[in-house]
Amino acid sequence: MFKNKLVNIMIILLVSLTLIGVVTLVLINYLSTEDNEFAEPTIDEIIANSYDTPEMTTMLLSNEFAKVQFKIHVDNRKALAEISKRDFQIENIIVHELAGMKSTELSGSEGLSKLESQIKFKINELMTEGTVVDIYTRRFIIQ
């Protein structure tokens, strides 16, 4: 390459060190992202991957009315896009679940948790692009 052996050795060393540095950075970034997959999502990630249902009013099995609204947290952006398109199906699931319950079944935190888990299970049966991570009750009124 060059006539001077010292210049050749220096260029080879610089290229080698640069390659070692790049490989090290890539490995560190790769290994650090795997650890983050199992970490709890931040509040910003939850909000970014959440869908708000409209406020819905429906009749319960006990001839009372329930006014509800939920926030549905999904695991990725594709799932969020899919859930936005399936809004009518989600509303249908919520109405059907509420129509089959009495107000006494919905009282307390256990009743709400049961409703949230049933809705989560039914929505996950529909989803093809991702899954529902959690459902949060935003509004819940029984009249």
C-alpha cells in the first residue's frame, strides 16, 4: 500500500480498533434492548399505546343503567391501529358483557376486575396484530 511500513501498521491498527469499537457498541445495544423487553412500560409508553373507548350507556340485566368508559392498553403500534379499526366490535363486546351482568355483580373492585378481564379476553380473541396488555376503567356509573 504505502512504502512506509509504519504508516501501514498505523492504518491497520486504526481500522482494527474502529471495527472492534463498532462491534462492541452493536453488542451492547443489542443486549440492552433484550433486558428492556421484560421491564414495565413507562407511563408515556402506556399512553402512546392506548385506545380510549367512547363513553357508553347501556342497560344491565337488573334493569339499571351503566355508564362506562375504558382505556385499552395494547402491546404495540400495529395493535393500536387494529384496535382503532375494530372500535365497533369492542363497543359490542362491552355492551354484551354489561347486558349479561347485574349491578350487584359489578359492585366493588372485584366486580370491575372481573369485567375488565372478561373484556380483555374477548378482545384478545379478535386481535391479529398484537394483544391487549391491560384494561383500565376510566368511568363507571350505575344508575
